[in-house]
Amino acid sequence: MKKVRIFLATIIIVSGISGSAFAEGEVSLKDSAGITPDSIFYNVDKVLDDLQVNLTFDDEKKVEVISNIAEERLGESQVMAESNNEELAKEALEEYQENMDKANEGLEEITTKSEEVVINTQEVDKNKENVLEEETKDDDKKLQELEQKVIAKQMKSIEVLKSIQGKVGENAKETIAKIIEMQTAKKEAVINMVEKRHALNDAKKAYKKAVIDLKEAKKSGDQNAIKVAEETLNTQKIAYETSKEGFKKAFEEKKNVIKSINEAKKELKKEVKKDNKLNKEEIKKNKVEAKKEKVEEKLNTEVKKSQEQAKTKVKKANKAKEEVKVKVEKTSNKVKEEAKVKVEKANELKEQLKEKSEKINKVKEAAKEKVEKGK
């Protein structure tokens, strides 16, 4: 079914929505649908959604609001698809894709800023051998939630792709396999970056503790304690620098993976657009062929009807011919019988006239004999 194909293709392109959108790997967002595109109030609903986004000033909350709007559009698309309204389903899907892209961009921007803060605010002051006092907020609840959302989003995205992989054709399966590979790489890159951040935090804390311990040792004047503290500080400094480089590398790897995924999505969009164009041409061709078949079917029906009518007329004509033939035969036989009767009567009359003529002749002969005897 084409509407089903269009619906799955868009999910593949976006490849990632919040965990609440799925249950047991199946898309079920009809309950999240708002005013559907077939309503005259649909545009009003979209204006109100935009207003809600504009009035949300917290970046994290704004991402959540946009994600909720995206899910609402996807639910509306599902309702339209099940109502066999393919055009409006496609319209809602495009709205979903647009909002989900905005949500993903916002979330990526927030996490990127947080990661850059981790790198930029944990530089070591080499002259004073101290860490800048400005604390990064790795343990901040919002950042932790964002990290969890990013990872959960990628894991759920992979689950969704796997769940729909068995519902599409071979070409689509290959495309989905590529996307799954990219999404898996992204998930692993994010997890690796989070692990490196935690390692960096631990190294930073250990390094700061070593700095404090050295200060305390210097205050005490204990040379052995100072020597041990200096050695510990050097060890922790190396560990800190190593952890920082590891985090930077993980951060760059994650950015490169995301860049590759975005490029893959663009290519996939082109493929889907091309496929949709081919589908439209195929639909148009099918419509022409269907119309042609319908005309041919109608023509065949009319020809068949005409043939049946002609057969009926021939049957009627043959029947009339038989009836005329019977009538002619009956009339002919009657005329023959009547003529035969007349001939027989004429013969009888002829015989009667003959008998009368003979009687007259006899009378004449008798009269003639009497005349002769009288002489």
C-alpha cells in the first residue's frame, strides 16, 4: 500500500522520536493526534503550537515542546492514512519531519554547548598549577537528563527501524540497514563521549584534590609530605590531561558521526523524493491504463450487448419467417383443396351435362324416328 510506504519512509528519514511514541516496537500515535489536517481549524492549531514554542524560553523545555508537537503531527498523519486520505497524511508527515528536525537540532545544540563548556572551562593553569575555579555542571540534573534522552533516542530509533525492516521491500531493507548502522554508530559515539566525560570529571576532581593536598603539605613544612604531594599532583595532572584529550577526541568523533548521519539522511531524502516521483508517474500510468481498460471494458460490453441484440433480432426474424412459411403452406394447401373441390364439382357438372346431352340426343333420335314413321 502506497500510503503505508510513504509513512514508513518518513520515519526512516527522521529516524528518532521520543520513547513515549512507541509500544513494543509498533507506531501508535493516534491518541497523540490533535486537530487533523481535514479540519478547517488545522491552521489555527498550528499557529497556537508555534505560539507555544515562541513563549517557551528554556532551551531544554523548548526541545520537549517541539518534540511533542512533532509526535502530534505524526499521530495526525496516521489518522489521515487510515482514513485513506494520502495527501493530507503526507502534509502532516512533512510537518512532523520539520518539527522533529528542529527538536533534534535544538537538542544537539544544547549538548554541543555543554560539551564545549566541559572542554573550555577545565583548562589547567600551567603557571599556577591550578584548575580554574569555575565548575562545569556535568552532574547537573538537566545535562544528565539530556544525555539520557540522546542515548534513549538513538536506542529507540534503532528499535523502530528494526521493527519496520520486515514490513518493507528488499530495496528499503537495504536502506534501513544502512541507517541502523549509522544510528548504532551515533549511539555508541554518544555513550563513549559520556563515559569520557565522567572519566574527565573524576580526573579533574582527583587533580584538584592533589592541588589542595600540595597546598596543605606546603603549609605543614613537611618535606616528605611535600615531595609525595608533588609526585601525586604530577601523576594526577597527566591523568587529567589524558582524560581531557580522550574527551576531546570522543567529542569530535561524535560530531563526525552526526555529520555522516545527516549526510546519509540527505541522500535518503533524495532517494525517497525520487521514489515518490516514480510512484506518481506509476500511479498516473496506472490511472491511464485503468481508464483505457475501463473504456475497453465498456466498449466490449456494448459490442457484446449489440451482438446479443443482433442475435435476438435474427431469432425473431427466423421465427417470423417460419410463421410466414407455415401460413403460406396452410394457405397454399387450402387453395389447393378448394381448387380440387371446384375441379371435382366441375367434373361432376360436366358429367351431368353430358348425361343431359345424351338424353336430349336420345329424345331427338326418338322424335326423328316418329317423324319418319309418320311419313
